[in-house]
Amino acid sequence: MSALVLALVAGAVVGLALGALGGGGSVLAVPALIYLLGLTPAAATTAGLFIVAATSATALYAHARDGHVAWTTGALFAAAGVVPASLTGAAAGRVPEAVLTVAFCAIAALAAVRMLRPPDARPPDRVRPGRAAGAGAGLGAVTGFLGVGGGFLAVPALVGVLGLAMRRAVGTSLLVITVNALAALIARAGGGDALDWALIGPFTGAAVLGAWDGKRLAAKVSGRRLQQAFACALLAVAASMLVDVVV
């Protein structure tokens, strides 16, 4: 299978995940860029930020049309992560590739375990600005360092810390992801490996189209089932990447 076809297929899957779940697609983008398209971990995380920013912005528009974005809450949450995303994004290029890969595997496994946990039936906590700022800053740091959007962490935080309903949390997480990914991408501009736009362009285009399909899929399929399927795939990806580093 040619690299172009692989880029199109992988991009469609990434967009589908982002559009349906409000996150998670980025933790598939990085391993796809490394193992299917042959990018280095440093180049893959930078390219992943571009793909995530473009795809999340598209999915954000789709969710906003239905009124499922809490703009003020999302902007405040995202603002807390801009500086950490910029700082860790600039530092990521100086970290050994093996360290980036292991850290990525740990975050991917954390995402999968969180998605497999039963839904929390407790009522959401009242809004606490300090906790919201801490959660936003931590999410920004993860985004910048690993080139992932952090939606798998943003959605639970927006529900548990800020008290948003799940549907609005999914839409609002896309705003947070877009802002954090852009901040980290700007911090990395001009440094690191050159990017192969002949592959990244089609990957991004397929992801953008997949985001629209993901939005429609979310309205038809149980969100819980989507999360479980994605979590299993994510665990498999994390395990294979870790084995590759160790062996």
C-alpha cells in the first residue's frame, strides 16, 4: 500500500475519532505518522499538532452549529494552557526520541484506561477556578510536549471540574484542543525535522473530512460503545510502540 493511501486512511480515522469523541484522534495521529509514514518522533509530534489544530477547528465548527460549545468556559480553560503548551513545545525538540515515545505510550495508556472506566454517576462538582486553571495548565503542558490535543483529558475535566454536560464538554474540548495545539505549534515553528507536506497535506485533508463523519456518527451510535472500541485500539497501539522501544 502506498504512503499516500496510508496517509488518507489514517487521516480519516483520526478525524472520525475527533469528530465523534471530541478528542482521542491525536493519540492515533502520532503513531500513524511514525509507523505508517516513517516520520521521526520529533517530526511526528510537530506534524500531529498541525493535523490536530486543523481537524479540531473543523469539528469545533460542526459542534458549534448545534450550540454545543461553552465559549466563555472553554476560552478560560484553554487560556490557562497556552503558556505551558508553548514552553513544553519548545523543549520537546531537545528531548531524546526514546523518552518522547515512552511518555507518549504512558499518556495513551492513561487515555485508554480512563475511557474503559464506567461512567461516573456522581453529580458534577461546582466550578472551582483554581482547579480549572490547574487542569488547563496541565493539559497545555501535555499538548506541547507530546504533540497531542489532550481531548481525552479535557472532556473529563470539563465535566468533573467545570460541571458541563457531556455533549457540551465534547464540543468545548475541541475549542481547548485547537487553542493548545496552535500555541504548541507556534512554539515549534522553525525548528526540528523538515515536514513532508506531500503526505501531511492529504493526511490533514482526510482528517478534516473524517471529522464531519465523526460528528454524524456520534448522533447515531452510543458514545459509550465508541469510547470502548477506541480505548481497545489505543491500548494496542501503546503496547506495540513500547515493545518497539524496549526491544
